[in-house]
Amino acid sequence: LAQVAVCRADRSSAQRQAYWRPSGDYRSRCSPGTMATTDSKIALAMPLGPFESLMRRKPIEDLIGGKTGLKRCLGLADVVAFGVGVCVGAGLFVTIGTAAKHAAGPAVVLSFAIAGFAAFLTALCYAEMAAHPKLGQVTGSAYTYAYTTLGELAAFTNGWLLSLGYIFGGASVARGWAYYTEGLLLVAGWPVAASAFAERPLLLPFGIEFVLSPVAPVLVVLLTVVAAAGAQESSTFNVVMACINLVVIAAFIFGGAEEVSSSNYQPFMPFGITGVVQGAAIVYFAFLGFDSVTALAEETKDPSRTIPLGVMLTIMILIIVYVCTAAVLVGMVPLSDIDDSAPLAKAFDYHGSTWLAVMVGMGAMSCCMANTLCSTMGLPRILYRMAEDGLLPTQFKEVNPTTKVPVIGVVATGVATALFAGLSDFTALLTVTSIASLLVFNSVCVAKMLLRDPWALAPVGFYTTASFAFAAALWYFSWHYWVVGMALTLTAVAMVWVRPAQHELNLIPFGPLVPLVAILANNIMIVSLGPKAMIHTVLATLAGLTIYIFYGRKHSTLNAPQTATEETPLAPRSTNA
């Protein structure tokens, strides 16, 4: 702390930049004594304490750039198809019914617009990070961004939360596939076959009970085999699935528009504005996964251009598709008759259009298949990067010489996803996935501001905490508490806003306003999902941190001693500080 205080005593912006860079450790910038200068980097050859090691950052200069064992074969169309495929699944075909019937009513259209706006703000932060000439070249997504700005502990936490999001999200979508398959078989008049896809309780000793889905794990295993075949092969399969998905959704929109009745839109907000916000939190799951586009950086041609464009195009396509689909659904079917598990297919069945119901059901199945495949493809790339940094066992960075795919990571992802798809409750999977992903989104927004100004950690941290407290007070207590929360929030906004930009990469307009608003919106989404879901997420995160404590911290590549090639004294400080 004394060293940080000495650094902050120097008010010169130029000297402050020389002492601290966005990717550096403060001891290597500020400690008095002898410095080791190597390749334009300042490295201090002295061991870190057990707590200081938690905050050490990976230098941006150490990122591998274009040198990777993965095969660069994906273009913009592949990236956008991947993003659309990983998002359009259970979020659209399942949660839209729950949000409309139990939260927002016909105003679920506004819920999708609000959720899309929040996702768009976060996507802007992702796009700027992905456009970085070195950060954008490396797979790892939010994990890599946190490692270079927030430190090693935050990076591992991000990696673990991403793992939860991919595994639980893939498992929930596999459950959605089982729901639509069961409904499709019932419509076709095969009730015996449909019973094989139905959920059933599984009772274990000591009163332990699971909700068993016998078929969902089978889908996960089959798609794991596809993902292990190679990025280009699985991407081709995913492009085909994404095209089918968009065709089916277009058929639903244009075919269902003829059955829309204006009376179904009344009352428009039966549960008030609170229901609209809660509905936005529920359907936000439909936007989760656009960040997985950045996990393909090392397999993408010209990633600094392709990845940002892929992220933004994915979000814009999703907003248009979701709002139009929601408007047609609530106009086709009265609110009380909307089905929870298969709302789109049952909407046509409600009007007697059996063949359209079958078509939409088959499209929903293909959507869920593409979504699960993308989850199985995305997570192994995160595990690969973490293993490269020594935070996970080295087996996760082994790349098959033929397929150029980290097979161990693919298999581990498939096994974990299949396990949770078979045994976990669908609602619990949705809520934990949403909270884990929203926490990761918050960290990317913070990382974006720290890349802009590394000294903004204190005000940004205060703002994040204050905005969460404001969201909790607004949601659980009384509207009178909004005054205190807003005062704290505006104070922190002012503290961050007045800080000068110190990084050359500032593509987002309005300075830090975009990530600040995104953090507030994400916190409101987290709070609205309920304390039970937040407790589940915290417990799952603590379980993952044990891996870092007992393995990652000891095997981190940043533990390697650095050799001094040339010793130079620290430049004297200005006497005018």
C-alpha cells in the first residue's frame, strides 16, 4: 500500500503511465531498487507474497499474438453463425413462454428490448477488448481480459464462471431439446415414444431427489463427438443448423402474423413495470453466449476485425429476431393459454395448424442442438488458455495433431454437461447460468475501464458495489431507498468520468458511460433472479476457487523467476510531485 501511495503521489500523467501500465504489476513499476529491463518490459526479480500473487497481472506483451497451436480457419460468417447458434435455443423457445405468462404478459416485447439493450452495452465493451491488437488475438475471452487488468484471482474466477455458464447453459438447452422432442412425438401420435423423453423423479438415499431426463445426456454425448472432430467441421455443421433456425423462426413470424389478434395485447402490462423488468431478467438468458464468439479468437482469420464485427452483428440479429417473435407469440395466443415448455409449437397447435406446429418443433430441436454444440465448442478454448497459463492441469492444453482441437477439454465439457443435463432442475440451471454470465459481463465492463485508465480500480469497484446495493434496495425493500442508491451511483460515475483516458484504444463513444450503465443493468438482472439463485452461484464459485488455491496458484506460469539481463536504477521522482 505504501508503494501504491508513493506512485499516486506523482500527479504527472506521463510519469504515472511510465510507472504503471495496464498489464503490469505495481511492484515492477514502483518499487525502489534495481530493475530488470527486457524487451521494453520492466520486470522485478523478487518473489511475491501469498496475497500479492492473487493480484498479479499477465503482461499484455507476453500474449502469444498470432502464434498458436490451433488452426485459423473461421471467417465472419462462421463467427456470426456460431454466436447466433449458441444464443438461439432454450432462451427463445422455452423462456419466452415463462416470461410472458408469469412475469411480463404481452409486455414481454419490452422485456426483450430491455434485455437486448443491456446485452448491446456489454457487447460494446467486448468489441473494444476484442479489437485490441494483442488481446483480440488470443482465445480466452473474459478470462484473458481479466488476467491483464484485474489480476490472477479475478481471471480464474472469470474462467470458472464461464465454465459454469457453458456447462449449465448447455445442459439447460439439452433439456429444452427433450421438451420439444416429447411434444413433437405427442403431436405426431406416438405417446409411447414420447414417454421416453419425459422427465421423471430419481430418489436416492437420505432423501436426495433429482429430476432425471434420460435422453438429454445422449444428445450432449453425440454433439461432443461432433465438436471433437475439428473446428471447421463442427463450424460447418453449426452454420447449417443456424440457417435452419433462422428459416424456422421466419416461418413462425410470417405464418403466425396471420393469427394475431389485437385483443390478446390487452392488458399490455398486467404485472406492471416490475414484471417487465423481471421478464427481462428471465429472457436475458436468450442473449447469453454472444461472448463465446471471443473464445474463437485463435481459430479466426484476422481476429482483431472479425471478432468485434461478429459480436455486434450477433447482438443486432438477436434483438430483431427476438422482439418480432415475442410480438407474434403474445398476439397469437391469449396469455392464460401460452404453454410454458414449448410455447412456439403449441401456439400453432392452439390454432389447429398441426403441420406448422411440427415444423416449428423440429426447428426448435435443431436450435437446441446448435446451441448445445456451441457450448461444447466454446468452453474447451477457455480451458486451453487457462492450462496455458498454468492455472489448470496441462492435459487441457493438449491439441490433437489431426483435428487441431483440445480433445481433453472437449471430452471434459461433454461429460460435465451430460451429467447436469440428466440430473439437474431446468429452472435452477437457467438462473445459475444467467447470474454467472452476468458477473462475467460485469468484469469485462470493469476491465474495459481499467484498460482505459489503470488507476480507476477504486472508483470503479465502489461504483459496482454501490450499483448492486441500489439494485437490491430497489427490488427487495422500498422505492424510497432509490435516493441513497442513486446518490452513491452518481458520485461514483463522476469519480470515474473525470479521469483522463490513458490508453490509445478508446473506440466506445461517451467514455466510461457505456460500461457503467451496463454494470447497473446487469446488477438489476442479477438481483431480480432471487437470493436462492445467487446463493447457488456463490457456492459453486467457492467450490471452483479451491482448484485455484490448491493447484492454480502454485503452478501459474507467472511463478517462473525472471532473469535480469540488464540492471538500471529507477528514474528519480519529480520534486514537484
